[in-house]
Amino acid sequence: MFRRKPSSDQGDRAASAGKATPSCGGYAKVAINPAVLATTGVDICPDNPDSVGFRNSREFAPIRRPQRSQAPVQKDGQRINEDIRVREVHLIDKDGANLGTIPIADALAKALDAGLDLVEISPNAVPPICKILDYGKYRFQEQKKQAEARKKQKVVEVKEIKLRPMIDDHDYQVKMRSMERFFEEGDKVKVTLRFRGREMAHQELGTRLLNRVKDDTTKMAKIESEPRMEGRQMVMILTPR
């Protein structure tokens, strides 16, 4: 029995029905306009992770971030010479004379004639205050002043003196001399009185001893923290007057 060969129109309809869709490495192909393939020249198989078309699809393409211009580098210290970008400055010459407000070009010319630098002394002023001087020598003097100021700074420390409720008079006087030395050096003193065993039942002895310390140091120190219990010890902090 002879079967009639399907016409070209019927073959196209059968192909478009997608009953026997060819695969691409085990993955089903997606109907793509041949014109797209012709223009791209790439074997596109979007459902196959190993194909070029899958990697180049918009869904999996890397996100391009906009390029941002880098922020200008901020120089440390004061602005000098051409770094001073203002129209006018309030100028002080090398001898300390006030020349008033002049254009920045004239100020730079005066500094060049003097063989010195134009240094911005007060940038927040309107207009900024500038002075003609030797910038290298100026920086050296400023660093020297800062070093001397750091030497004069006193770091307040907290020294600790430990006492016992039944301390004898000799040990108490030794502790008091140490406290006087600490106060003269400008340090604070933390007086710690520790109780042991049954001494916890007689906390009034510790309170009496710390009151004695307060009376003996009233001329050189003042109370910063009143006596309080911290576990098995009573603590008081004194600061120099």
C-alpha cells in the first residue's frame, strides 16, 4: 500500500508542533529565529550550562558596575604655594606686616620675589589668611612645639593601696607615706581593704579604717568614690586636690 508523501506545508506544521524536538547535549533546544543565529554566529543552547549561548545569555551575564572616578588625594598639613586654590587671600608678609586682601597671583609673586613660600595659616577664614615664610623651618618649629607639649602632658594613673582591717600602726604609716607620694605625682589612689574568713562579720572595722584614711588625707586629696563593697573587699578612690 502506497502512502502519500506529505506536502511541504504539512511538514512545516509537523516541525512546528515540536513532537520530536532534537536535544543539545541532553538539553532541549529552544526555538530561535534563524536570523538571530545568522547575525550572532554562535551555537546558542540556552538550557545547557556548558554551551556558549548559556554563558552569554543576559540572565547569567555578569553585572557591569558603573565606573566611579577616584576621590582626589587629600594632602596632609597646610596648603602652600600653588595648592592654595582661591581667588583672594589675606596676606601677611615675612616681616609680619598686614598687607590686606590681595589676589592669589600677587601673593604668589611676592612670595617668589622673597624666595620663600606662601603658607595658608587660617584656611577657614574668609578670605583665607596666608603668610610668607620658610615652610621647612615653620614645620620644624611646629613639630618641636608639639613634642614639648607631649612631654608636659601628665597621664593620670590609678595607684592601688591594699589594707587589712587589723593593720598595725607602723604598716599604716608606711601606706600613708606611699599615698602622699602618689598624690604629689598627680595620681589617683584606689584603697582596697580585703576581708578574710570571719572578718566579713565585722565590716564596721573596715569602714572605720577607711574613714581614718579620709581624715588623714583630707588636706591633699578628695573623695572621688565613697567606700563600697565589691565582693569580699571594700573599695574607695581618692583623687589629688
